[in-house]
Amino acid sequence: MWEYEQPVNIIFGNGSINKLGKIIEDNGYKRGLLVTSKFFYKSGFAEKLKEDSQNEIIDIFSEVEPNPTIINIDNCAGIIRNNNIGFIVALGGGSVIDCAKASGAVSLTNDSIKKYHGTNLSLPNKSIPIIAIPTTSGTGSEVTCVSVVTDKELGKKTPIVSKSFYPKLALIDPELTYSLPDNITASTGIDVLCHAVEGYWSKGHQPICDALAVHSARLVFDYLERAYLNPRDGVAKEKLAEASIIAGLSFTLPKTTSSHACSFLLTSKYNIPHGEACGLTLDYFTRFNGEKDERVNEFSRLLGFKDANEMADNIYRLKKNIGLLVDLKHLKLTDNDILELVEKSKNANLMNNPIDISDDVLLKMYTTFK
């Protein structure tokens, strides 16, 4: 038995950002807040978008860190409450969109988002309407019900899942990714591959998400290195943007697994970008899962590889070719650091892996990266 739900309206295409004003007008949205990054605020693009909204966007919030924090979200939610905000436009990467989603939902309570962070308490199933406009081809956050939140005080980075997080509309304009630095294209692109692969082999897999995962992963293998080497390659950038949103659709219901489980401490403690942290272990877990789960080999064959080992070889080669980490030697990890990585990897995402992963497996893996 399986179910499929995707409530987000999607508009995809070059130049689609120009439709924003009409989208706001057609939906009758009033008193909007633009949530974005400092980059877009300083460049003037955020102000231009505000003007193009026919004055319906009344304020800009740009205090979003690369991994959105409890403080970022609570501050944004306070602005929403205090200014009677009626809708949100989220312009940026996954951090911005995650901040907007969590802020929009928690703003309708009197709570801090901390109350719902890793506590198993559920947010009310309602939110401020969000128009999500991704500027990276990576997280798929514009179509998911997940927001990854960091509590700096506790040193904790974990996802919150709530149906209230689904944006009302995702507006994907591949041209917004043309100016991305090469390292961001690489890191977010490997995150797309992780979403697709993990969504397929997840314990919660189902046939619609499986088909989406195959489509997305194939696009990443075909176009990520090309987009990295040629940042103005319009075809490659468009295909990566397509891969990103399709991968978002492929994992939002099945959820991610082992590679994401191992990424959180690598990001929160060692400052490795999220996508790169996820990609670090993807080839390892591809081999590990492929030894006992025939679905992983089946997935590999659907992508044109002989088996999971050949796909893992290609993942490793892709990471090398686009300048991503393939080990952790630069960190000079101690034995205690390794033990901490093992312990902090044991979270709900790890439990979603198709094959049980013991402490010994994690210890062996992290030791090979040392």
C-alpha cells in the first residue's frame, strides 16, 4: 500500500521570475514579506523584486545564515506576526526557503520554533502562503514538507517535517542559477543526486517517487559536470534545475536515509556544505546497500550502470571531477572525533536506510575517510 501527495503548484522555465507580479495579483495576496539572503539584498535584486510585486511586498528579511538557525526563524516569524504579513516570497537556496517555511508556520503560534525542533511535537497544519523561488539547483526545498534547522546553542542540526511547510507555489527559473559559483553548483548538484538515490532506496519508497528518482539521477549524471565546467551552458543549467525539483518530489515522501544522516554533524561542527557532506558518503553507502538490496542494483541498471559498484565508481569519479571532498584527511580527525561522528549519525534518517547500519559499519566508513 502506498500514497502520493504533492500539493505544490509548479511553474518551470527560463524567465519565469517575470511572472511573479501577476502570480501575486491573481492570488489576491496582500502585505508580503520577501525572505532572502544577504547576497540578493546587497546586490539590489531583492529590492527590484519588491518593486516588481506592484508594492504588495512590503518588507525584506535577509538575516538568514547558510544553515538557518532557531534565532533566524524566530526573528523572521516575529516580523510576520508584527506586520500582519499575508504571504511570503522566498528567494534563495535551501537555507532561505527552509527558513521561510518554518517561519511561516510557527508565526501562527506564540511559540519559538525550538519547541518543535527534535521534540516530536507537531506544528499546526497551517501556514502563511509561500511562493518559493530557488536560486540553486540543489535542495528541492521548494516542493518538500521539510525544513532543516540548526540550534547553535545545543550544537544540533536536524530536520522538522510538517505538512504546513509545503509552499503554495514553486517558481523555478533556471536562469537564476547562471551566476552561481562553481563550488555551489557542485555541492548543490551532488545533493540532488543524494535526494534521488536515497529516495529510491528508502524504506518508504513507492512507485511514483521511484520513477522521479530515476529521471532526476540520470539528469545529474548527464549534466552536473558539464554545468560545473561551463557555468553559462544554458542547457546544462536548465537540466540541473529540472533534476533538482524532480529529486525534491522523489524524496519528500520516502525521506532521505544514510548519507543525509551522516551529513548533519559534518556541516554543523566541521562547516562542510550540506550537499558536499551528503555526497561524501554516497558512493560508500551505494556499495554497502548494493551488497544486500537488489533494488539498489536495479536502480543502477536503470541509469545505465552494470551494478551498484559501477554506479559508486561513477559517483566517486564525479565528485573528484567537480572538486568535492572524497575523504576527511584535511580535518586530521582524532579517534574521539570519529566516535562522535558515529554517535551523531544515529538518527531517524539512518533508520530509514534499507539495510541496518551498525556502529561497526559507521566506524569502518569514517576510519577510511580519516
